[in-house]
Amino acid sequence: MADVNLAVIYYSSTGINYQMAKWAEEAGKEAGANVKVVKVPELAPEEAIASNPAWKEHYEATKDVPEATSDDIEWADAMLFSMPTRFGNLPAQMKQFLDTQGGLWANGKTVNKVVSGMTSAQNPHGGQEATVQSLYTSMAHWGAIIVPPGYTDQSIFAGGGNPYGTSATQGEDGKIAGDGVEGAVKHQTKRLVDVATRVKNGQ
């Protein structure tokens, strides 16, 4: 069977979604996929980034992570998106990236891509479910195959119980609160690769 190409496409201002993307990379490789981790371009001005020490630190620390392009979407059989919530919706950086894929969409290059989404917020009811659902609305227009984690593994419950996609809550220290998110991310990734393998190999 042909190996799945998995693109983990993320946006992260202070590092939580980057950490989730790295866990996904690890799990994807364990599942036998060819994995690339790419970030969507930052839109915020330098002054805004500099005004938040944690944002500035993470921005500098991840300068070598390649930026996502349309080529990554065309290459991928499966895509796992990870981004923080912004007022219950996608952050502008992720939305802009999606919105600039009209050429691929018009040429049928987004059809049957197998996709899933993850997110984070400062509290458990900070718009996490709505953010992932917003992503899935765009993915429906792409003709993608949406693969939510549902309640397919006990790790989902330990990771907060979001059936749409793993969601992390930011603790007071700026890190991910609790210790169940890593397991939920890894299960979601492996489930995504499994479904994408079935699709790619016509099972």
C-alpha cells in the first residue's frame, strides 16, 4: 500500500498549537506516514508581536519552520490543521491561508483530501468547538473528507472530550493545562492517517 502524505498545517502565536503540531508529527511518523509540519504566514505587524514577550519568543524560536504553500496541499493526502480560537472562529492567519487556495479549489485539487482539525483557547469554553466547526465548513466547500476524532478512544475523554477535534486549554503558566492532550492529539492523527490510507488505496 502507498504511504500517506500528511501535512500538519498550523498557526501558533505563543507555542501551544506548535506543540500540538509536533505531537501530531510524531504520531504520523509512527503510523507510517510521510509528514511535513508547516506554519501559515504571520500577518500581525512586528510591533504587535514585540508587545507580547511570549509571542515574540515563540516567533523567533520557530523562524526556521517552513511556511505553508499551495504545493503542500497538493502534495498531501491528509491534512491536520491546528490553530487557536479567535472569538470562536479561525484566526485571521489561518483564514487567509485557506482563502488564498481558490486556484487549487477551482481545479479540483482539494477534492477528497482527508482532513481533521485541532484548536486551543484560554479556557475550556472559549470557542474551541466552534473554531473546529468553522474549519470544517471551509473543508466541506473544498470537497474534503472530514475525519473528526469522535469518541473513538479513551484518550479523547482524557484530552477534554471534544468530538470535533482535540482542543487544549492554556494554563496560567502559558502551557497546556492537564496531561491528556498529547494522547488525544496522537490518537486523532493516527485515525486521520488510517482513514487517509484507506482512501488512497481504494479500500
